[in-house]
Amino acid sequence: MKRLVVSDRAITDMAEILEFIRKDRPKASERLYDRLWREFDQLCAFPNLGHRRADVRDTQYRFKRVKSFLVAYRLDGDDLRVVRVLHGARDFRQVRFE
């Protein structure tokens, strides 16, 4: 099982997403928070669950859909490094992952 490392940028992404949702739907925000952390744990156990994207040139990144969002991560030795959490409608060609 991989060790989970969540980047500061991914934490910021999640805080912004959750705060936006919390304004109108506080319970939904709590459920999404819990779901994201469960998905991180699942990825640590099964790191190949994610997929690559044709619009992201750097093939080290994999993606796992969680509702309308994508968790961007990469494997780094024994670590699974979550680098971003982004809305799936974003233009991923323009995203800086790290």
C-alpha cells in the first residue's frame, strides 16, 4: 500500500471547493470532504485505479473522478502524491499540477 502525501495546492483546491459548496449546502460539503479522503485511501491501496488524460501531456499524472471533480495524482516511489483536486470541466491543458 502506498503512503498518502497531499500537496499544499491540493489542500487549497479542496478548501476552495468545499467552501463554495458549503455556502448553500453544508451537508453536501461534509459528504464530499469525507468522500475525497475515502478515495485517497482507496487510491493508496489500488494506485492504478486512475486514468490518464489525452489533454495532459505529462504521463506521470493519473486522474480519479469523484463526483464532478478529478483528483490528480502521481506515484513517487512508495508515495501516492495527490497534487490537485479540480472540477472536471476545467481545461486541463492550461492547468499547472506542480
